[in-house]
Amino acid sequence: MRRARIMMAFAVAGATAVVGVLSLVPGEQGSQAAQSVARPPSPGDPLTGDEITRAGQIASATWRSHMTTGRAELLYVERDDDKEAGDRRRADAYIYDYRTDRLVVRTVDLAKGEVVEERTGRGVHPPPSRGEETAAAELLLADPEYGERVRAAHLKAGGRPLVSAADLGLRALTFTPRPGDKVAGACETHRCVRLFVRLPDGSWLDTSRIVVDLSAKKILTLEW
Amino acid sequence: MFLRLTLSCALLVTGLTGAAGATANAGAAGAAGAAGATDPARNAQAAPGSQPSCSSPYRIDKTLPNGARWRLCWEMRTIEGLTLTDVTYTPKGGETIGVLRSTALAQIHVPYDSGEPRFHDIGTIGDDAIALKAADCPGGERRNQFVCVTTRARGHGYLKSDGEGVSKSVQGTDLVVFAAFQLGWYTYLVEWAFGDDGAITPRIGATGSLSGFTTTPAHGWPVGVGSTKFEESHNHNVFWRLDFDIDGSRGDVVEQYDFTGSGTSKRKLSRTVFDEETKAVNSRMRWWRVVDSGVRNADRHPVSWEINNLASAEYRGPADEAFTRADLYVTDYRACERLASTNPTPGCGKSVDRYVADEDELTDPVVWVNVGFHHVARDEDADPMPTHWQGFRITPRDVTAKNPY
């Protein structure tokens, strides 16, 4: 069913939603990282916070200027669990270059302190990072129509005006267009996400037709 | 191309029941399959390096009341969330054997019945883990707030009467490793149960809230008062990735078993050995096993774990979602193949149907299991929605030579 953008209704999903304590606050990676301990980590332990920081610095050393201008972002760092690497502590740093729409995955050998492998590709989209969730929400709030609707819904649900994207519970998923998508076909290569927005009363906005194109910095409204 | 072997009923009896004598040995060799036939038989034991490679608090080491012991490591990965590695099983009074090098969720695909929207729910789910309260982990211990390690009664392990009014029985127990994730309006409960009988039960429960998407009567079910709001039906197609390494990565082979005959008095066993990457669909009485022909139990039968996936809704999506069109995939190990769809690594396939397309020879098989659940909302799903579960069973076949209790 085709729906005009103006008709989009922010239906509330589960108005009395009750869920557990969430870790939805955007911010630095590391809540799941191994606790810093005096002893060195065992080969199968998760990366420590220090290892994540160090791997990110090593992997992005040649990307700093792009990152400071927002043209590229270090999405996150994962432990490299290739069993053929044996007991070596290695980390995969995911870097996205929005200017060229390339994903770069750099594998850092933590003992050597250097990048030992690099894979690049276009049209490959790992899950959105916390930083990308915030960027997508800021684009949504900057949209004249959608931004106004989000603010109105937030005021109604929370009884206070929305100050910034940080006031919202955010979740983003990679958006992959279906074949022949006339609205979001560019998302085959562009970095596009679906955004889920949670209000202060625990309800979720119906944002299922909204796609945020982070490469083009545009809001797309799907037609179905 | 598969190596297809159809065993006669006679061979079935001798080969798979381990009757004594020369015929039994021939049968056991037949059941061992083609791969690894030249390996010298090893007794069931842990391969070098198959001991958990992690330390506290990531190491789980639990001996259940019957004496069975499970050891493994957990990690909360950014993309896959709860991931278990280096899983070893020690039967009561037996030797330790490596079972899984790693296992994790590989996708939660959620297409709605009207055709849209269609979600791939695996985002950075490690960052969406819910901090568990003590009440969320009954009888267990919480690791780093997000993981619950506990034990749970499973009912009768067995019960047998001797005919004189005296019966003997035992109660089964599972080690359960569990985490919860908030993915949009849904809360997903992700758990693996490790039984004192050597079985593994991966499953996922969906709870939290319904999406609130409304649709026409053809695609939904009325919720709330009257029949004006139709909540949209949808599927949860959950994929697990399981890198079996039975006694190390060497010698593992995946076999499919079918039992032909319908409307007849006889059933005949048919075994298909997968020697190349492939996909398979469910069928009544069909099951698969990962067998290491080089590792034998005390009866000289090759050790294996059997996979049964008959509880799936068997969702089949459109052509651009070809990854939904099989219930089990077997790939050769590649570190970059992590998710069943929207795979995040450049230079690698994007989905599991692509991983198997080149039909590479299988030397270190990885099994991908797809279990679908079709959720048609009901009034009982009012907030907070009761949990609906989906999963499958992995049971030992000839790991021990006798009752594991």
C-alpha cells in the first residue's frame, strides 16, 4: 500500500511496554569488554578495554583526518576469532568510509602492534554502530516534518521537550533494499539504516517506513 | 555431488547396533563413512587445545549431579551477542571430548506477512544485552551482569519398573547459559542448555512487546477490543552457526539419514554423506549427524552428535532471500562467514546460500541451522508478551557406550 509521507503516523507499539534495564545509551564501546585485570588475558577471553582502544588506534592511524571530518568512522572493534590464527590475540577494526562507501576491516595483531590484514569492499554493511545510531537520529530530528513529529511524540510521552537525540532510546539496523526499490535503491552501496526510536514512557515510534541514508545524509520514506 | 550409500536392513542391524563379531566390525566401519577412514581410531578424548582457552569470569566449568561435566567459554561479541567457544563434554566416568569450537546466533530474520517490513534483527546485539537481576537468573550466577549460568531440572532421565512394583528412575539436569537482548520492541532470550545426557538444546525466546504494526484481516489477527485492529503476523527465522570440532577439527563429517518407505510395512535406512558444501531441507524422520570416524566409544562406534530440526515453520522467502530456502547448511570453515544474511565481512559471501554455492570440499564442516516460528498474535500476547520459544536439539549418538546416567 502506497502511503504519502505526510500520512505517516507514529503509532505507538505497546503503550504499556515494560522491559528490563537496558543498555541503550549511545556511547563508547566497551560495556561488554573484558574487565581490566592485572594478569594478561587468556587467548579465548574477550578483548579488554585497553586492547579495544589500542587496536582502534592502530587500525585507524592512517584514517585520523577522515575521522575528524566525519568522512569515516571507526564503527567498533571485535575480537578476531579465526581459529587458524591459533592463540594469537587479534582484533578486527571495522571502519566505514562514507565518502567512497567502502567498508574496511583491519585485523590488528595485538602482540605485534600492527595491522596484519586488511579487507575492503563496497556494498558490505555490518550492523550500525552507536555513533551511527546517533547520527541517524540527528538527521531524523533535522528533517522538518519527521523532526517535528518526533518532538511532539516525545513531549506527549515524557511531559518535557526533547533536547537532543540523547533523550531518545535508539536502535538501528542495517537496511538492505529489495530488488527494484525505487526509493532506496542507492542503499545497495550507500550506508543506510532503519532506526527504532523509544520514547520516555517505554513505547516505540512506528518508524518502519523510514530509512536514513548516512552516506547521502538523507531521510527516505519507503513506499509499500 | 554426494556420496550416497544405502545400507541394507541387515547391515543396519549389525552396523548400527554394534553386535559382536566380524560383521559388527565391518558394520562399524561402514557407519564411519568415507572421510577419515584412513585415520587410526582414537578413543574419545579431548584433542590438544580443546580445553577451554579462557579464564574467569569467561570460563564455565560445571559438573552436573550425575557426574557429567561441561566446560566452555562465553563471550559477548558486538555483532553476534552471546557466543560460546571451546565446548567440551565429559560423560560420567568417561573421557573429555571436544564438541564445538564455537556457536552463536547467525541471524534473526523477521519478515511480516503483508510483505513489508522485513528485518534482519542481528545488529550490534552485544551492546543490547540486558543487565540481569538476581531474579532473572534463578539458582545461578550472573557473569558480568549480562550472562546467567545456572542449572535447571529437565524431568525424568529415565524411569523403569522391574515388574515387582519397584521402579528406578533419575531426574535429568541441564546446565543453562543464557542472556537477554532488547532489539526494538522485542526482547530475545538466547540460551543453550547442556544436558547431563550429553544433549545440547539451543533455543531463543521472543518476549517484550508486539510491534503494533496493523494490517488487513488477511495478514493479521484481531487484538484489543472488537475486530478493528489486526496485529500483523510475521516470522522469526532464527539461524545458528555451529562449528563442530569433535575431538579437534580433523575428521568431522556430516551425514544425513532418511528412512524410505511410506504406506508400507518396512522402512529402509538411507545415508547420505556430505563431502561438499551443501544445503538440506527438513523431512519427517530425517536427521543429520556430525561424526568423527576417528573417535570411537568403548563399543568401537564412531562418536557423533545428531541434529534434529523438525519443529521449524520452514519459512521460504522470495528469491532475494534465498538463504531462507533451506533448513540446514553445511559449509567448510571460513572465519569470515559469520552471519546467515547481511554478513559483515568484505571479500566474503553475503549469505549462507552463497557460502555453499561453490560446493567446496568439506574438510572442517560448519553447520548452520534455520528454525522458523510463525507468530500470529493473540489476545494473550498483550504487553508484556509471554515468551514464545523456538530451537532444536543436538543429541549424542554413540558418544558413550551405555546409558549416560
